[in-house]
Amino acid sequence: MAITKKAVTKSSVTKATTTKKVAAKKTATVKKQAPATKEGTVTNKAPVAPAKPKSIAARQTKMQILQAIAEETSLTRKQVSDVFNSLGTLVQRHMQRRGSGEFSIPETGVKIRRVRKPARKARMGRNPATGEVIKIAAKPASTVIKVVALKALKDTLD
């Protein structure tokens, strides 16, 4: 609520009066259509989400993959092959003994990690089918490579 007061002047001393304002009733507004634009003008439109790429039903060979990427990027198949060779070398360098042990392939939603598995002692177990008691051999410590799908790749399933 807004309260308005009259200004008091030195010559006339009168009591200030207050008036209450009543909120105006809201009416439904009608959206106006944008005026037609000429071919050369640019309009401010909200960005449109990129269209989902069409799925590929059949498995592709290495050559088919290289050819598809070459056509899409306007590179030669040899250049695309060189990029993949370089990527493979880079992954190997990260996974080596003194490498970082972790590599994310950009724009694919794939992360490759080197994981250390601890040694396991020998133990007694039971065959669930026959109930026979068996000895499970010990396993030495080992290093394995794990490939993890990131959120970007998982979201393509929806």
C-alpha cells in the first residue's frame, strides 16, 4: 500500500491527509505476433536444441568409421586415421606406469582409468552346485584398465 502525504508549507499549517490506493484488477493479456521480417534481417529467437543424431543400426568396420568421420569433417581418410593413431598413443602414454592413470576422450563421454587390484590370499570355498569344499588359489596384485561411461554418454540412452 502506498501512502501519499501533502507537503507542509511554512505559511499554511494543515494536517496531512492520506489516501489509500486500490490495486488495479489484472486482465488477461494477449500476445502480439512479431511483425513479418524480410529475408536479410535477423530476429532474436530462443536457441533451439540441436537435433538428435540419427542412430546407426548396423555395426561398422574400422574403414566405415574412418570414412564416415572423413565425410563429416571434410578430411581425408588418412588424416582421420592419423588422428586416431595419435589418440591411441596419447592414451597409452597416460596408462603407462608413471603416467597419470586417467584419460577422458573429449566430446565422447568416455573416461579410461588405470586401477590397481590388490593381491588376494588363498582361501577355502564351496562349490554352489555340488556343495563340495574346494580351495581357491591366491591371486597376485595386478593393474587393470577400466573404461567408464560418463553422464554425457549415459544421457544418450534416454
